[in-house]
Amino acid sequence: MNRGTVVITGGAGFLGSHLCDYYISRDWKVIAI
């Protein structure tokens, strides 16, 4: 079940990519810009 949606700006950068991995592993829907 999806917990929610998070928008991450800079998803291709170092911190952004780690944030994407973090939220995806916890079953969040991630929108990276």
C-alpha cells in the first residue's frame, strides 16, 4: 500500500538520489524533478 507521494527536486544529484532510494524503499511514491 502506498504511504503517500513526495516530490524531490534534484533527484539526479547525490543527496536527491539517496532521498529517492530512501522513500522508495519505504513504499512512497516518488516524483523526481
